[in-house]
Amino acid sequence: MGTYTYPAPPAKVSGGDTLEIHHLLKTPALMGRRVRTLLENRFIADAILTGSFQAVGGAILYETGESIFGDDEPESIAPGGAYPLTEQVMGELAAARVDKWGRDTLVTDEAINRLGINPVDRALTKLVNTTVRFVDSAALGVIASKVTETYDTTAGNNAPGAWNTAKGIVGGVLNSIAKIEALDEGFSPDTIVLKDAQWATAMTALIDAGMLPREGANPLVTGQWPETLGLRWLKSNHTPTADPMLFDTTQLGGMADEKQNAPGYASAAGIGVETKSIRDDEHDRYKLRARRVTVPVVLEPSAGLRVVNAGL
């Protein structure tokens, strides 16, 4: 599975004559390539739940809460002596059932003849955007329900306060990271997720304080937040909580996709989304379909934290 970035770059679209477009719609491999530019790196769910799991038979069994430490401490070994064994403690067994999420839309021969590839691309874009919005919302909802650890920016004598100042943001982020690392379970946050408006407020405060790069990775030029305080700063309005969230994405969990290998489907961008074009000769049109058969899996809830009372 590849490395995902977020948000996605804009799709690059090229035209074609009518025969080429009909050939594309009848060829699953070409459909998959066409959708790839629309879909690549678009899911924030895959940017947070970076594990790639394979669901079989409509469900996945997994272990959660496994300690990174063994039951027994190392012992002194005499020269030539045998090393004692220690049992591996397994986590709590859990199960998750996959869901098939998808939608169809129609493109007529007349639309293709008059507008070329444009109606196909617009239809696929809408299908992709709808799939992304729904899967991201579902995945982030699962994450928010599983991640219960919090850091209160207003609690205590040395509380950094609300995130409307650079001091509040830096103090809140560093204290949140320290709280996760203090669990001594091997977690180290690498990503923070905010809503779009929160991202804009925080970035403005840090720029105003002169704490972001002036050259090269300057967000005023690129529109992208550089890695700051050791974190990727991602934004999504699909998150179900108003609180900023920090994650160790290497250990939080993953998306469990089920490959059904049904005829006529093409996988796009290699992250589980499948597309299909179904010819309807009786009505001179195509039915375009996008679907994802998956379930979000949170393996380590303690690898995440919500920042409460941030005031964003």
C-alpha cells in the first residue's frame, strides 16, 4: 500500500473523441486509471488509519490493547546459560463487520456526443466525492468514539489556554504529545486533525507570531501547512467532534477492505474503491458506479487524544 498525502492534488483531465470515450467506459482497466486522478490520496481516513488490513468473509477479527512490554523482565544469563522464555500477552479480541458503501449515476450517449469526456468526469467526480465524504465521516466517527483520552487546555495552574494565540497552540500541542507519550506504551503522535475553520484560525495565529517558515514551505504561498511541532496538520470537516485530535497514525489502526473480485469492477488508486461502467443499450446510456467495501478498525485507542476547551 502506498503512502497517502492529504488533501489531494487537483485532477488532470484530458479529452477524447466519442469512440475513445465509449471504449474507456467498456474497459474496466481504463476506467480504473481514469478514476485514479480523481481519487488518489483523497481519503483522510487512510491518512489516519494507515494500516492495510484484509477482511475475509465479510468481517475481520483483530486484537486491541496489546501491551508493548512482556510479562517478565530480562534476567542475568550466566556464560553458556540458557535464556528463559516469556509469554507474549495478547490483546483483547474484537470483531468488525464490513459494509459495502456505494452509489450509481447515469450518463447518456447524447451527453457524451455533445460534451465529450466532461459528463463522464463530472459523474465520476461526484461519485468519488460522495464516497470520500461518507467513508471519511464513518471512519472519523469510529475514531472519535474509540479515542477517549483528553487533554484540557484550561485545566491546571500552568494551562496554556485557548488556541487563539501561538502560545496556547504550542503549549496545547506539546502538552497533548507529552500526555500520550507519558502512557509509556510506545505511542508518539505524528498527526493532528482539525476542522477547516480551526485550521485557518490556528495557522493565522502561528503566522502572526512568526513561527512558520518564511521561505519555501510558507503556507501563505503553498496553502499547505508544513510539518510543525513534529506533526502533520490535516483539516477535514468530516470529523464529528469540534475538538482537535492528535494521533500516532502508525499504531492507531487501519482500514479493512474486502476484495470481492466481482467481474467488471476496476480498483482505483489502490485503496479499495472500485468503479464499474454498466452499459444500458435499451436506454442508450451508461450506469456508472463507485463503491468501497470496508470497515475502519481502531487497534490502539490510546494512540489518540482529543484536545478539549481549545476554544477554536
